[in-house]
Amino acid sequence: MLTIITGSAGSGKSELAEKIITKAKGQNFYIATMIPSGSETEKRIERHRLMRAEKHFETVEKYTNISSLNLPKGCNVLLECMSNLCANEIFSQYSCDKSPEDRILKGIDKILTRASHLAIVTNEVFSDGIQYDSDTVGYIEALGKINSRLAKKADNVIECVYGIPVILKGKLL
């Protein structure tokens, strides 16, 4: 089962994704995609790692190339977040793929062969009306293509608005 959860910053999407995955039976994995980039980020990552451990998640730090993950059959997976993963694939020292859509989606397909349930958190970054440089526009377009393709194949698509889940496709689990 594939669930996509989108929304703006602070909308409650991560909390909802955690609730969905922790309701499922089996071993829970949290694929964390934020690259540590200084002491503040490292502190935030450590705080999140401890919170996830309390919720019985095994954290896997994976910034790019998610298709290289080897997860156990029947596990439950939360990927947090597609926005970071896409940016990492385009801009980071770990990769330099200006069109990461197919590579990322092949990784998602591989995870889906192993996971009973995959919840992916992504961000709504398309409606702020700001003019961006060409690199940022390329990133936004790539994320939009990924999100659209994921939504088509997803069982459930949920947007979080002010902490309220709005079902766009499927149902709230």
C-alpha cells in the first residue's frame, strides 16, 4: 500500500505519516533524507532520531539512491521527505542528477516490492507565486513530476491543512 502525504511546512503531515505507519503491524523503518549540514541540523536530526526510536522506528539515513536500500519483506516504511530526496539528487555532493524523476521512482518501486505499507511525506512548494532562478525552477518541476506520478500510483493521497487531513484519493487509514 502506498500513501502520499503532502502539505505546507508545519501542516502536520509528518505526524500523520508516523501515525499511519505505526498503526501497521510489523517492523517500521524511517528513511530520513535530511543531509546534516552543521551543528543545528545535527542536533535536530539527533532529536528526531530519538523521537522515532520511542515510536519503534528503525532509522535509515539515506540521502540519495534509495534503490540501493535492502529492506526486509513485509516491513512498513515512512520516507521523510521526498522534497529533500529530490533536492539531494539534484544539488548535493552525493549526486548530481538534474532529472532525478525516473531514478527516484525506480527506488520507490523497489521499496514497494518489500514494504507492506509505504508512506511518503512531500511538500507543497508550487503555489507561493515567487519567481525563482532556473536551478530552483528545475527542482520544483522535478518534484512536481515525482509527486504527480506518485499520486497516480498511490492508494491514498492526503493533504494536511492546518493539522487537518484532507483526503484527495483513497482513505485515511
